[in-house]
Amino acid sequence: MLFEPDAIQIEKGSVVRFLIGNTGALDHEFFLGSFDEIAKHQQWMREHPDMQHDQAKAQAH
């Protein structure tokens, strides 16, 4: 699964608002973090493919 754009540059202290839409056939999540945090989360998700999210279908605000 890919997001477009796959990377953005934001100045420290900036206010950012993400509007996330899923037009694909599969439910999936949007996770923000450092490259290390994302890699760890990705590995955890691979090890727990059947886990349920607490806020399935939550809207970004």
C-alpha cells in the first residue's frame, strides 16, 4: 500500500492537517512517526496480521 506523496517536508513548528481518504478495496491505517518508528510498527503489524484497531473507520480531524 502506498500513499501519495510518499514523503513531505514540513518546517518545525508548522501546523499540519491531514485529510485521509481510502479509495482502495482494503481497509488500512495511516501511521505517522520517524522512519525507525514506522519500521518497528510495520514489523509489529506483520507479526500480528489479525489484530483489530481500536478506532476502525475513524475520521481524521
